[in-house]
Amino acid sequence: MSPLLEVKGLRRDYGALRAVDDVSFHLEPGSILGFIGPNGAGKSTTLRILATLDSPTAGEVLLGGHSLVDTPDRVRPLIGYMPDRYGTYDDVTVFEFLDFFARAYGLTGAKRRQRVESVMGFTGLGPLADKLTTALSKGMRQRVALGRTLLHDPQLLLLDEPADGLDPRARIELRELLRALADQGKAVIISSHILTELAEICDTCAIIEQGRLLATGRVEDILRQGASVAAVELMVRLAVGAEADAAWARAERLLLEQPRVARVSREGESLRVGLELEAGAGAGQVDAAAAGLLSALVTAGLPVCSFGMRERNLEDAFMTVTKGRLA
Amino acid sequence: MSAPVETSTGAGTEVSASVEAADASTAGLSFQERWGDRLNPLVVKEVRQGLRTRVFWACFGLMLLACLVLALVAFVHTREEAFAHHGQGYFFAFFICLAVVHFFVIPYSAYRSLAREREDDTWVLLVLTGLGPRRILRGKVSSFLVQAALYASAVGPFLLFSYYLNGISLPSILAVLGLGGAWLVFLTVVAVCAATLADSRMGRAFVHFVVLGVLGLAFSAALGISGALSDSGNRLLSNDGVHLAMGIGLGLMLLDGWLLFEVAASRLSLSTEDYTRGPRRVMVVQMLVALVVGLGFWWHEDQGHVVTEIFAVCGTLHLAVVGLFVVTDVDGQARALRAATGPVSLFRPGALRGFRLTMLLLVGWAGVWAALALVSGKTNHGSESMRMLMAVMPAYVILYLSLALVLGRMPRSDRFSSPASVRLLFVAAVGVAAGLPPLVAALVGIEMGDPLLNLLNPVVGIANFGAHDYATAEPGMAWPLVAFVVGVALLVAFMADRVLVEREKRAHLP
């Protein structure tokens, strides 16, 4: 299948700051690309360029074979952009909001009404048509914003942090909507720093940090990258009160002193440990390394309450690829 | 744009909608719907939104209540005196009720509407629809004018009622309402333009206060003029000077309103759009209209020298102010625009083309009025000095605009190269050049206005060149000094041009 979107050597400088540096990737119709990176990595800048809101310092972007840099007006109707802020108006109902944008996109008469109703049906907003947008929950406002993005039937959807601030139910519903859109043949790019949700939605992902694309490809391939690191989650019972911070710091230090421990991060009452293994290490070697670590911790007197191997996820892949250098 | 058959997932309901199928039913649309389709979408949305706001209903209610109370007072007051002349006072009182809304609430609401659009990032969503900044701004302005018309429709009967109270003529009422309408449109455009000026939070807060202040002053000015017109309208309206002032005022509102509108549209355009075409075209049109008007005056005044002096000086000052914003555009332009940009595409984005256009206009303007001054019949003792002034004034403008560009954009560092920085450099350069020579003169014990020391002083220098020594019947300065100032200005302008060429090349590097 020929790619709908081709990004080649994209670069964007703001004075001396290089926000996006030599970013290249492509996207087929019907696929969902997760654009992953910490805050300030260059995700939003890249999306703004793809949305024709900004022009790159160098590089080329082809959408449906047309240059987005040279002919932005021509490709703009093919793009649906949803910024990280939903952008709804006060004192308008859901129907009026969508109707306004449908008018702005040049839809007229019965065609416009039909299109608005179709979008409201698709996003499940039908029963809320007469509600003011300000009276909606965050999840519903986000649906309104998605509905606005779909009004002109774009081929490429650019969604900047669409799940930010949504409750779990709204996230699951969003996931279903996006999957349905991809099934219709639309290409979707989602930027996010919430990695767990992306792994479930995306077919492919691109990891960006400090403006540079560090890894790109199918999610399974990305997960396999740096698979020489195994994740162990352990829970320890430490002192509470004034000495708690010092005790946690001691525990982390102790862990980092152990052989094969590549990194340690704290999550509530748990510690997540990355074990470095030889390339192509089998399950037996992973188990042996984990057992060695547990034995060492018990010997050192660390009160371990639970200890277990954790399945590798996109977050681990991200940490491996970026080497933990978060901006 | 066609829409495919869609399947609902989110709400779990199945929706099958072929939009093409809906086209067939377009014929069944009501006249109202068909008419609504032709309207600017912003007008529909803003009016819907505006009519739901508390501000609208509060203002509308209070205004109507005030008018009703006034009408009752007028009725009681005039019941016994059928032939008394109370119309003037009551007309003015009704007009004040309308003026509060028209000259303050409406422009301020327009300002807030666009400012919120930018603060909430809904602006980009509008731009992506393909509506275009001009159409969006037209929609914004029109929607607030529709709301203004609704207010006016409520006060209209009361204004008419004041006519029947005697004491005010119909021409006076029409003049006040006509000028008031023009003032309303102008203030709304100014407010909308102001909403585009600042990007940062601090900047927006500053602009907000400025807008409130300006609207307060505009309201007071409107009351002053309408008070004078309603008070002695007949006498004023029969005066040619007042006609001329009204004509000039309306002309300035029209041309400057247009310029501000284009500036706002330009500021809201994307960098990939030809965002400078509008403002630069208006700038040229303004100068051409001013030229035609000036020629008319010059002919009407029997080719008088004074007309050439006034138009030369005012036009140069106008070009200095507008030019400062045109020459400080960013360097280069988006790749999408480069292919169609030729050497004479002076309306296209980029500081280089803005600079060349401004220089051409300054030189052209000075040339035309200098030529007319030479053939002018009526001259006086000071004519020679004024000719010198007409020659050096554009030179000073060229010199300091160019100097600011050289200072800001010649260094390889981008520290002072932003449009705002270069404008500040211009102000600083003019300030230093105006203040330093008199200070030095005072320190070394020579006359503060010394002609040679102040030769490049944009304030004292201009005053020196315009001065005429009546004792000797000679001009205060000599033509070689004019040539020197012009020479320096052209040299610095050449430097600025080269700097901008170099920076554009750098900006266009891949």
C-alpha cells in the first residue's frame, strides 16, 4: 500500500533552538501512529507543521502525493487537526457548534445538516445536541472536538494529546472511536506522553526526544528494541514519617549497586527495576538474574514484601530507547 | 468534499448516512435556510452566541429602561408647553444611552471575542476551515454591527420622539447618527485589530487596559461632537469648514479603518499565506488617495505653495509611522510563496520587499510634492526653507528606518532582529539622535540648536531646515547641507538593503 503521508528530513528551528531535527516517517491509510515523547520533545511542533499551521525550516512532507510545504492550501482539506486544547465556544449548543464548523467548511443546506447529524451519531453526541458545550463533561467536550475534526471528512487525523485528562471510561470510548476511524481507511497520528494507552490503540509508533526521532516502526518491533532489559517490580516495607525519604533513597542506592541493575524508579510503594541482560537472553537467564537480585536484597536486609517480573510494555521500550534522558 | 458511509461506535448505535444522498433534498430548503447558507458563518455563530450572553440582555434592558424613563420625563415636562423647544436636550440624552453601548460595549465585546478566540486557541481551528483571516474578521465585525443594529432599533423610536419635541432639526439628527455610525464601525475595527496585537499574557493585559482607555476617550469624544452637533447643528452644518472637517474625518476613518483591518488580517494569517499583500496595498492606496486629494486642494487653492508643504510633511509623517511596521517584517518568506515572488513583488512578505516599498513611497511622495512646490505660483519669504524641509524630512525618515534595520539585523546574532526589537531600536535611535547633540552643545558651551552639530538630529535638524531668517531674508540652512543629509540617508539605506538581502538569503537556506 502506498503511504498517505511521507515525512522526509523535517526540521524546524526557532532562532538557535532546533525544535524538530531531521524527522522522517511515513503512514499508510487505515493505520494509527502513536507519537511518543516527553513534554517539549517536538511532538506538538511536528503536528502543527503537519496541520499546515507552521512551515518547516527544511524537509519535505507529502500528503497524498502533494507537498504540504509548497501547496498547503491544496492539502489542508485532507487534514483534520485536534489541538491539545479542545477549543469549544461558550453559549453554543453541541449542534450549533458543529453546524458552525460545517458552514465554515463550506457545507450547505441539507448536506450540512446530514453531515452534522452523521458526525453526532458517530461520536455518540446525538442525545446531547441541544446541550451547551460548557455543560458537558471533559470526555464529551473531547468528543465534540473530535466531531469537529471529522466534519469535512479528512483523510489524515492529527490528534494532539487527545486522552489528556480523560477518565478511564472516556479513554476506552476514544480508543473505540479511533479504531473505527482507522477501519474506515483514515490515517491517524496521536501524540501523547501517556504510553500505556497508546500501546493499545496504535499499530505503529514513533519515539521523539529533543526534536529527534529515536525509533519508529510497528509497536511489536519497538517493544522488541532493547529487549535485553527485563523489568522487575518489587514492593518493600520501609520506615514512614521523617525518615521515609532517606530510607527510600538508601533502598534505591542499594538496588543500583547490584549487578545487572540498569535503572530504578519509584512508583508509590513499589520500586521498578530494570535488569540488563545479554542480547538474546532466554527466559532461564532472566529468571536467574531475578533470583540473584532477590537473594542479594534479602541478604542486605531490605524488607521485600513482593517481587515479580513484569511484562515489557511501551513505557519500558520508551525508557530504553531514550535512555531515560527526559527533558 | 464527500463523506463516506459512517458507522457509529461510541454510542453503540448504527448510523448510515450517505451525504451525497442529501444533496437531492437541497431543493426543499426554505428561503431562510438558503439565505443563511450565504451568510458568513461567523455572523450566524456570533449573533447566536451574543444574544445568549448576560451582557447583551443587561445592556439592552438597562438601555431600554433608561430611554423609557427619559421619555416619560419628557412627556411630563412638555405636556403643558406644546411649542417649547426641548428636543435638543432629550435627543442628546437618548443618544447617550445608545452611545454607551455603541461606542463602548460593542467595540469592547468585539475585542474580547477575538482576544478569546486567540487565548483559547479556537483561532487555528477557524483558519484550518479555509475561511481565511479576512472573512473571519469581516464576520466578527459584521456580527457586532448586527448586534449594534438591534440596540439601535430599540433606541430609534425614542430618537424620533425627540424630533417631535421641537428644537432639533432633522439634518442635525441625521448628521449625528451618520457620524455615530461611522464612529461605531471604526471603533469596532480598531478593537478587533487591537485584539491581534499582543501574543504574550503580559502584552495582552497591557493591550486590554489600552483598549479600555481608548474606548473611554472615544466615548467622550463622540459625546462632545454629538453634543455640539445637536446643540448648534444648523449653524455648524451650514459652515463649509465643518463640511470639510467631517469629510476629512470620514475619509481618515475609512482609510485608517481599512488599514487596521488589513493589519489585523495579516497578523492572523499563517506564515505560508501572502499575509503582507493587504496592508501594503492599503498603504499604497492611502498615498494615492492622499495624492489625489492633495492635488485637488492644490488646484483649488490656485497652486499654492502651502498646500504642497502641508501634504508633503503630513504624508511623510504617515509613511514614517506605517513604514516602521512594514520594514520590520521578518526576513524571508515561506517556501510556498517563493516561486511566485519576483524582484518587483513588493507586496509579498519579507522585510526586504517591505523596506524597498517604503523607500520608493517616501522618495516618490517627496518627489511629487517637490515638483509641485517648484511650479507653485504663490510663494512667500519662507518658501525656500520649506522646500529644504520637504527634501530633508523624507531623508531623516529613510535614515532612521535604515539605521534601525542595520543595527538590529546586521549582527549575525538574532538578539535584536525581531520586528519588535527593530522598532524599539528605531525609537531609541531617534531619541538618542534628538537628545544627544543639544546635550553635547550645552556641555561644550555652544548654542544648543547649533546647525552643524544638529545636522542629523531628526527634531532640531528639521526645525533648523524649516527656519527662515527674516532679518537677512535668507533660509536658515543651505542646500549643500540638505545634500549631505540626503547623501547620508541614501548611504545607510543602501547598507540596510544589503543587510536585508543577506538575511533573506540566510533565511531561505535549506
